[in-house]
Amino acid sequence: MTVAHKTLRVGVDVGGTNTDAVILDLTPGTTTPVLASFKSPTTPDVTVGIQKAIQGCLEKSSSDKSRIEAISIGTTSFVNSLVERDTSKLEKVGVIRLCGPHSRLCPPFVSFPYELRAVLEGPAWMVDGGLQVDGRELSSVNVQEIRSVCAELKKQGIKSVAVSGIYSPIDHHYKQEELVRDILQREIPDTEVTISKEVANIGILERENATILNASLLAFAKVAVAGFRASLKALDLDIPLFLTSNDGTLMTCDQAEHFPIKTFSSGPTNSMRGANFLAGLANGGAKKETALVIDVGGTTTEVGVLLPTGFPRQAGARHELCGVPLNFSMPHVHSIGLGGGSRVRTIEGGKVTVGPDSVGYRIDQSIAFGGETLTTTDIVVAAGKAKDVGDANLVKNIPSDTIAAAQTRMKTMIELALESMKTSTQDVPVYLVGGGAILVPDTLQGVSQVRRFPFFDAANAVGAACAQVSGVIDTFEDTSITPLAEVRKSVEQRAIDKAVDAGADRAKTTVVESELIPIAYTTGRARFYVKAAGPWTGAPVTHITPPASAIKDSSIQKELASIEVEPIAPANVGKGLLLKPDIQITPQFIIEYKPQITSEKEWVLSEIDTEWIATGCYILGCGGGGSPYSKALALREIIRAGGKIRIVDLKSMEDDGLVIWGGGLGSPEVSQERLVTEEYNEAVAELMKFLRMDKCAALAALEIGGGNGMISMITGATTYMDIPILDGDFMGRAYPTGWQTSPNVYDLSGRGEMLLPSALASGDGTFMTKSRTDREVDSVQRASCVEMGTHAGCALRPLTKPQCEQAMIKNTVSQAWRLGRAVALANHQSNVGNIGKVLVEALGGKSCAKVLFSGKVTSVDRRMYKGHTVGEIVIQALKADEEEDEDPANLKEKFEGGMTIPFKNENLMCQHEVNGVTTITAGVPDLISVIDSQTGEALGTPDYKYGLRVMVVGVTAAPQWTDTPRGLELGGLNAFGYEGIPYQPIGVYVKPASVIDEYGGQ
């Protein structure tokens, strides 16, 4: 029961420089809820700083300690341990992945950077278990196998274990991860176990990574939380203590001990939640509006989006921390190098620059404080915008044109950051927080109002004090019988119930996020992600209740009671010793790098080659094909283990040789869980067995675009079939359907005879030997693929050398490599501002490629239609004052108006509108790729979102698509329903240069 007089809440933010505390009076109807704030230097022992900040608040407000209901702390302690690679606070982690035969080519730790992998990597096993996308078991947990793993863990002295399973977040019936945890804790009672379904969401690689990071911090988390508890004890406060989580909600100390990773992004979240609370005070109540929050510190400015729910917009499904890909909940924040200590310089030509270097918290180095460094703080003081800051007399000699130019540059930097975070073209309000907020002008383009609040410099602590309680449901549901709206409502109610169970006030708990995600190539199932949140009731806080044992089946109990088992060796024995530090990439390294070409004219791939090819494959995917990332990781592991991947030219193949071609078939959503594995290897082997082929001269990619551009390289590696890969493919891109292949262009039968027989494999298999039409081949294969879990390998009819000579689009592996190298060099030379020119040159020059448009994404529309993602993207040209690159050496082409690009998995057409006149500047079969202007990397259609600055690059299609009426019929706009639009090539096709030919003589 809530005690009436306990109406005060203390919030603490432990920052890198200062620890802030506030006291809020949450009595209903109070007009002055913020009673006091206090700032204390953060101490090496953070508990001392916490005590001083809280004590300072109590004294400043003369508050009665007995009225304090709870204290909530936002801390960077855990994430800093990872950032600093602090081995005294991190433990090696053993990993058990429940995957059956799947996902084995991307083992645990595969995406960790070397230095962190060296610190954290313990033994790892890939064992029976895992689910299909529809909730069926891939295979059951093998109890004796897990017992053998336990024996080895005990032998190695591993005390922290991460357990992950394919599709474990939707496993509510079998509870495989829970079963493995129970076995571990029974066999090794002192072991700490983290299961992935309790840490993050769909996407096994990123979820497993988050689980590993969490497990590595468990021992330190106990020590840190004990210190936080000691802070309260020292202040004689016997009240509930919370920590704030990444999504702005409360965690008990018990929860924080178990899930320290959930505190990693609490700082920016608390900043935005605090801004929302302060805005509500200024309005006389909460105002439900979308606003941008600008948090200006000493070195950086962070911009986030505050939603009408009062919570920050979350980052995309995937992001990185310390170089590790992750997918747990965290706010979407854009950071720029602008702060109160940012240095201001006048360079040659009179141009004034701002940052990104800064004096940081050493603001005394600024001229206004008696120092000698010209900073942004000096500029605003000299401009009369900060009368209570520093000494205005010390900055009176700063030239007026320098002041004006610096203010203009700061304003532009802030406006660009705001635009990149906006969710629409509509003007929105801005809330200012942080000690450096004096830098922000009162008017900004695209902003309806700039709002400044009292206590703005303690917004993080305010956000901690007013944090709520949440409940999250991430699930796949059957939508075949019940309408989508009803299913969604049911899931939302489950989220509300979960928040209430955690202590939220049911009357005030609402849904703050609700997302429905269709699954490509499937019907009757959809993914729902829902979060509900409400204020804490003040009810007594209970510790985490130990979960009920998943060991209920009598047969399992019998197996656990059986005789001792032998230890089972992990899959990664010795691999860590083979690793070398990641190569330090410099511009000179890239320029001087030469791929390895043997005397037999075979190109043997290195890790660098695979990384560059992956970048290029995604560009050539033209929005489709899916990310090649997991394939590149798998190839890197093969190379590190001593395997070889060989690329050869078609001309070097024997005249009577046969080429098997194909790739992966299925939903990109499913490949997030079922990572690359033996499926395509099995499909090739089964096809050869069916055709009684003893030998395959070479393998080739179905399509160079996306992940399929690299999957044959895995199958052909010496660790598998040891078959060379041809430098070419049969699309030159990533068309969405299997009949849109160049061998089918030359098959005039119309029955798909060049595609059959084919073999599909996904732990099981099926063959297709004939069809009425070429389009039926694709539809039948996709139906079979759905039955296989919506993910399969597909190997197609072997082709002769003459058939390849006619149909193959040659040297596309070389083309992908050159594109990737160009992007890498541009980034390392800080030349991304010229990425359009760089890519055009890598594609063969202006005669065949061109930059079709550049600007900002202002609209995205996408939907599922017959298993494919269809929609359109709208890009508007940037205004002169929106351009980030002011260097006159970068003479980029300027564009006007807007461009609309419809897509069906792949970008289809460019419609350029200027002054009401629309011109089609490109269309398939020419290639249209949308590039992130900030990185030079490709964007797939799922990556499109409002505010991105992009560039559209077009490339003339290969003659296989343009030289015959059938080629244009299968690959042109007519094939996508755009009839009557004649094909107008971007330029003249230029055959990509062969890497083997260029470097083979060296």
C-alpha cells in the first residue's frame, strides 16, 4: 500500500564529468515539482559522488528524508567498462547456441572486433534446438549433449554462460532456453546464465551478441549495484532503489544485476524523458506532441526525437556498440561535434570552422574564462547571447565577421542534425537541455519554436526521477483467422498487463509503441512489437522471482539422473589463438593493396577482399538482395581457419565443364534468425547426385546483388566442395523473381528449361524437373521454400561453357570488389563528399554510369504484396544552406526538384520532377542504386527512412538484358506493370574490368 506522505522522488545521473541529482515532488496538483538540483564531480568511486549530489539536494531544498519514496539512478558505469575494455570488470563467456543444423557458418563471437573478442571469448557450442518461424521445433534440446557441455564448462572454470536459440523470443511452449538454463544451474550451481530471449529481440546474431555482453558484466554488476545500495545506506535511506533502463523505464537493483546491458543508453533516454517532464511543467501539464530534443554538452550535441507518448524514438533494429552489432532497445540519437568547448578557427580564405575538436569540460581554456582558445562559448558571449557566462570584456576583440560566420556555421550544423532526425517535413518544436544549450539560436529552420526550460542543465536527473515501469511483448502471431486489428489489440493488452505486473499503475498505463511487421513469402503470420508503460504505483518492490523449472518431463528428469557424461569439445577450440588484431586500414594500405592472383590465374580471396565485395554486392543489389553481411562474416571465418576461396574467369574453364548456379531463396526476415549455413551446399550436392555428376567445373552466383553474390563462395571454399567461383553472375543485380535471369532470356521455350532441374534444400530437400511456364518455376519453388521454414538453398540446372559465354554477365565479382574498395578509400581519405564521382569512376566512368540525383528522403511508402516489398521513396533536392560540404574543391552536381523511385524489392525507375514537369531519367533493366551520402554504403529498400541524405547512382545494364526483345520483356519496366514506357539507356554498357587480368601479371 502506498504511504501518502511519501511523495518525493530523487533522480541521479552519473555522468563522465559530473553527477547530477534532483528532487521531485510528485504530489498531484503541485505547481513546483522540481524542488532542487545539485551538481557534484563524478568520483572514481561513483558512490561518493552519488552521496554528495543527493545530500546537496536535500540541504538545498530542506526536504524531509522521510518523504522520499524512491531513488532512481542513471549510470554509464556498465557501458564504460566495455568501452574501456576493462578486464577487471569483464569475464570470459561460454556460449551455447541452440540451432540444430542451421546458422553454423556464423558462430558466436564472429562479429566481435578482435580486441573485444580476445577479452570475452570463451568456449562456444552450436547444439540441437531452435525453432522455425512458425513456432515448430527445428530440433529438440538434447539433454545429454547439454550435460556434456556442462562438463566442459566446469573443466574450463567458466562461470558465465550465454544461451541463445533460433527464434527463442517466440518460444512460449517448448521453452528451450529455459530448459538449458535449468540444466546448467543443476550441473554447475555457481554458474551465472543469461538467456537471449530475456535480453533482446528478433535477430539471432545481434541478440546473441547482446546476451554475451550482458553475461560478461554480471560479476561487476553485483559489485556496482552493491555500491549504489551502500550510497543509500550511508545517507540513512531505507527506500526502494531503481536504475533507469535504455527505454526510459525503471529497473530494480535485482533486475540491474541480472541485465546490466539494459542500462547502456539510459543517459540520452533520461535526457529526453527529462525534457518531456520539464515541457509539461511549462505547459501546465503534459503536452502530447512530437518534439526534437537538443542536448548540448561540452564536446558534442545529441539530437533525439521525443514522441507524443513522452518516450524517445527508438533506434533502428540494428546498431553497434564498441564495434559489436546489437539489437536491444535504445534511443535513436544523432551526435555531432558541436559543444560549448568546440574550437573555432579561421582558415585560409577566411572560412570559419567549428569543431569537431573541443576543450571539453576544460571550459577555463576558453577566452571568456581567461584562456587562450577561441571556442563556441566565446562566440555566444561576444554576441551578447550569454550574459551570465564568462567575462564579456575578454571577448570584445573577436572580429564581428568571425562571430557572424561562426554563428551561421553553428546554426547550419544544428539544422542539419535536426533535419536528419525529423519524421516529416512539418515544422516541430525543439526542447533544449544540457549545459551548452546557450549555443542554440532562438530560431531554426524547420522548427516551430525553440523552448528553454528551468533546470534544463539537470534534465538527465529529472528523467531518471520520473522514469516509469514498462512491459514489452515481441511475438509472432497467427493472423489467418483473427483480423489483424484484433490480434494487435490482444498483444497490446498483454503488454499492458505485463507492465502492471511489474508495478505500473493500470489506470495510467498506455501503449507507447506498437509495430506490426509482415513476414515476406508467408501468409497468416505477422510479427508484433508492443511496449506499454505507466507510472510506478509505489507498491513494495519485489526481487526477481526465480522462474519455474522447465525440467518437468519425467524423461528429462531421468536423463539428468543418468550416469556421468564426458565433456564435449567446443566448436571454437583454438580459434581465438588463430586470430590476429584487425588490420589497421589506412589510405596508403588501400592504394597499395594487391589481391592475390596465383600463377594458375586464380584469385584467392583475403578478408579484405570479402569485405569489399560485400559492400559492392549491396550496391549492385539496387535496393534488393538482402544484406551480404552474414555471408562476409562466414567467409572471414573460413579464411581465418585456413580455408581458401578461389575466383576464376570463365575463359579459363575447360570447354566441356559444367557450371552449377543458384543461391539462397526465402525471406530476409527469416535469415535474421537462421543465419547462413549448409543449405546451399546441400542443394548443390543433391543436384549433382540427382544428375549423377562426378565433377562440377565451377560455381556461379544467381545474382551478384546482395547476399547471393557471395553464397557460392562459401560452397566453393576448400573447407567444403573446393570448387572455383566464376567471376560473373546471371542477373548483374538482384531481381526479385527467379525467372528474371539471363539464361532464361535465351530460353525461347517459355517453360523455364534453363532453370530445371533444380534442387531446394533446408535440412530437407525437394526437386523440380519440369514446369508449364518459367514463372511457375519461381512460384512453386517459393511455395516449397515456405514449407521449409521460408529459407532454403536453391541450385539450378548446370550450364555449359557456351551457354555461360552467352548468358553470363562477366566480371561482376571484380565490379563489386572495385566498388567496395572505392567506398573504403573514400571513407579513409575523408572524401565521402565526392562519393558520387568515386562510384561512377569505379563503375566504368561517365559513359556508362552517372549520379542521377542527390538530396534528402522526404517520404517512404512500403507494403507487402505477394511476398515482396513494394512501395516508393521520394527524395527532395537539398537547398544551398542544407549542403554540409562547403569545400569548393568538391564540385558536386547540384539538383533541383524531387525524385520518386518506385520499388519491388529492387529500385525500378527514377521519376525526376522539376517545376511540375516529370521526366523518367532511368528505369530497369538499368541499375538504380540509392547510396547513403554520409558513408557511401548502399541502402536496401528496408533501410529507407525519412531524413536520410542520399545519392542515386545509375548504371547501364548488360547487353543480355537490352539486346533482345525478350531481355527487355523479362527485365524491363513492362515486367513490373509499367507498360508503354520505352527503354532509354543511361549510357553505353562498359564491361567491368577483371581483377584477375589486372593483377595476374604482377
